[in-house]
Amino acid sequence: MQILTFTVAGAAFAIPSRTVIEVLPLVPARPLPLMPDFVRGIFTYRGRLVPLVDLGRRFAAGDAAEQQPDRLSTRVIVVEFAAGGEAPYPVRLGLVAENVVSIRSTEEADSSTPEMSLGHAPFLGQVLRLGGQTVQLIAVDRLLPPDLLAGLCPAPGRPLDASPEEAPAP
């Protein structure tokens, strides 16, 4: 599998490159009220409103999130994946990360761990050793809790006041 590597708070992470649409310079986002601190807001990407998720804040515990200022190397990785369970639909997110480095292959790994299964962090996946660097895979489709994802990215045709279970089948 091909992966895109980047850093968050100095640690190396990666996502499957098949989910990546584009890497952009940091864009301003319109804040959304009452969101978790890791949701910076929404931004316009090619005519669509897309939620912007700060990976540093998503991965950080406690006050550590406040210690990561934006840098010139801060980028937005625009990803797309299928969400919605039985009736999947495409979802786009912008992910704020630093030092988007390279495309690598998981076949280059010297060693790896099995995929993690952590209830409090379902997005954390396998850890790989690639050319002297330890990289952790991230499952982009599990970055946001299901209810938050359904609220930020509702299924097409679902009334705004409907619960995620009431989404019509395509």
C-alpha cells in the first residue's frame, strides 16, 4: 500500500495515499460554534464546504494541543473516504498537519506492529519502521466520532433535522 507521510507535533504519521485528493497550504477556516477544539471549522474547497480537522489537537492530550503553533510547513491534506455504513457516501475532510514529506510503500517496512484496537483512539493503526523512521498509520475514516462525522458531513438527501439512522437509502 502507498502511504503519505507527515508529522504532527514532531511525530511521524501516515495515511493511505488512495484517500488523498490534494495537499494545500494552510487555509483559513470559518469556526463553527460548539465544536470540539480539534475541529477548526469549515473551509471552501472547489466550491464545497469541507470540515477542517487539526490533527495536532486531535492527537494531543490536555494542554499539549495549545503548544503547537502553525508553521510555514503546516499544510492541509484534503482526503475523501466512504462513510455511512450500509449506504456509503463520499466524505471530504481537510487535515491540518506539518511537513507533508513523501509517498512511501508499506512494503518498504523493516518491521511493523499489528493494527491497534483502542476504543478511545480508533483512528490509530499499525506502527511501521520505514528506513530508520517509526511511522504510525491513521485511519481517516475513524478520525471523527460517528455522530460528529454524520453531523458535519450528512448523507446526501438526508434532511438536516433527521438523525443519522433516518438517512434515506440511495
